[in-house]
Amino acid sequence: MIGYILSRLLRAMLTMLVTVTLVFLFIRLSGDPAAALVPPDAPQSVIDQYSRAMGLDQPLWQQYLGYLAGLAQGNFGFSIHTGIAVEQTFLRRLPYTLHLGGTALALAVAIGIPIGALAAIRRGTPLDRLVMGFSVFAFAMPNFLFGLVMILVAALAFGTFLGGESANVIWPALTLGLAAMGSFARFTRSSVLETINAPYMRAAEARGVPFAKRLLRHAAPNAAIPLVTLIGLSLGALVAGSVVTEQVFAWPGVGQLLVRSVATRDLAQVQFLVLVVAATMVMANLIVDLLYLVIDPRIRAK
């Protein structure tokens, strides 16, 4: 078990190192960052001044080592437009994104998993087909289109704008969580079906164990393993997946900050946000791997 934990920690650290390296290279090799910060008609002398100020006149390997040293010291840089540390701007927006993403995930879990389990128990019935139809619709519907339809209907039919900082979070959360809701329903149905048809479930039935007890004590823990993976990945996408939804609903979160930073060429802010998104996904995967130790005794036995 110790070897399992250490291997997952090492994999997470290596993944972050590779991510940091790729972000550094992509930003610098996609064009001159200094030239991107000045107007198109700026003279070369102004571009050179920006390059010296940002350390871009040094060899690439020196820039890379300096970049890693800065990250190790918690120095992520400053916004080129406001002069504020990029992490401070991020932390001001983070509660909005966590509120939106957490509500979206809660809705997806609270609706998707129960209807998926119900569809598995009532396999082949009209209810099963209805749930699967909803799952396909939810997964295929682009969240920006669903959000726009909701905003238009609310504005034209009820004279209400659903977006903005003061709006009810339930509407953007429903938009953001729609695809996850469909995925949870489909994965839950498949997992429960596979579990309830397993030999040990038939053996429990032959021993006279009641259906509800078989379902809760034997089927649910085994069916939960793939769902934990899916929930973990959805949790990791709280920061990354809300970009479009926040733009549609004018929600002042991290996603909207990322779009504005790209549009205004705020290099340090974009770089930091990309790293935060990557770190969120890596941590979510690490947490899921460690949760396997709790729900799967076969891993603890290794």
C-alpha cells in the first residue's frame, strides 16, 4: 500500500513538472511575449525594453531555471495591467467559481446518480429509455447553447436577466452541470447493471438476502469505483470547465478572468491560471487514486 501511495505521489509531481515545462515553452515559442504586450506600431526599442524588463533577453534555459526558482519561492508574477500579484486577483475570483462549480457538481450528483441507478433497476422499461434519452441529450447539448436559451426564455417570457454577480447561481450551475448529469446517469446505469448481474450477487440472492440489502451492501460499494473516478475528474474541472458558462452568464469567476487575460495579453495572469487548472486536475486524480484505497480492498492488499 505504501508503494501504491508513493507511486501516485511521484506521478503527480512528474505530471506537474511536465505541465510547467510545456506552459513555459508554449508561451515563449508561440511568439515574442514582449511584442504581444505592445501596440502593433510600437518601435523595436520599446519591445527591447519590455524584453529586458521581463528577462526575455536571456537564453531560454536561464529563463526556464529562473521561472522554476520563482515558482518554488511562490513568486508567480504580476499583472502587466494592474501591477497586482496574479495570485491575489485569482483568489478574489476563486470563491465565485467554487460556488458555481460546487453547485453544478452537487446538482449533477444528486440528479444523475439516482436516475441512473433507477434506470438500471428498471432496465428495459419506458423509464429506462427516458433516462437514457435524457442522458444523451444532456451530454450532447452544448452548455453555451443551453445557457443562451435559458437567458433568452427568461428575458423574453419573464423579463428577467439570469446572469451577473447578483443572479441566482442555480441557473449557471444547471447549465454547467448538465453534461456531467448525463454522464453520471449513464455511468451509474452501466456500473449498477454490471454489478447486479455479477456471480456474487446471484449467490446472495440464492441465500435469500433481500434485494434492498443486496443493492446497498454489495452492489453499491462495487458500483461506486468507476463513479468515484468520474466525480473526481468532474471536481478537477471546476476551474477549467466554467469558462464558457461564466462568459454566457457574466459570472465574475476564474473562467471570465482567463478570457479577459487572454484578450488583454496579460501573460503572467494567463500563465498562472493555466498552471492552476493543471494543478487542479492533477490533485483531483491523486485524490481519486487515494480514495481507491478506501473503497477497494484489493488495492490495500497489494
